[in-house]
Amino acid sequence: MSWIKTITEADASGSLADTYAYIQRQNGSISNITRVASINPGVMRALADLLYALRGPHAALDRRRQEMIAVLTSALHRCAY
């Protein structure tokens, strides 16, 4: 859980609710890293599009390699997430 104020899907309305629905359709779920941008729906959507471009089904690296890089990066930074 982040210490950054977020707005949940249940509490979202207007453009934020639309952005949550868009991300849900695109990715199947809402990641915590995307959720922290919920106070600014435009930034949230741009972040979701960037993450989808980097990690989506057409990405240059397969999911296994992406996860290996993420685990190594987290370990090097002593990040438990």
C-alpha cells in the first residue's frame, strides 16, 4: 500500500471512473503503480498506456524475462515490493 493518497475504483467518478474502466479493459486489472496516479486521471491514463507499451502482449521481452529484470532491480535497490 502506498502512502500517496489514492482514490479507489469504488469511489471514482467522472473521468477517473472512465480511466479505471479503460485500464481494466486494457490490462485486466489495476496495478498499484498505476493506482497512485488516481488523483490525476490524465497522468494515470498516460502511465497505463506507457506500462502497456512496455509490458503488453507485443513487448520485445517475454513476461518471464520482464519479471526476472523486475526481481533483480528490486533486489539491487533493496526493495521488498
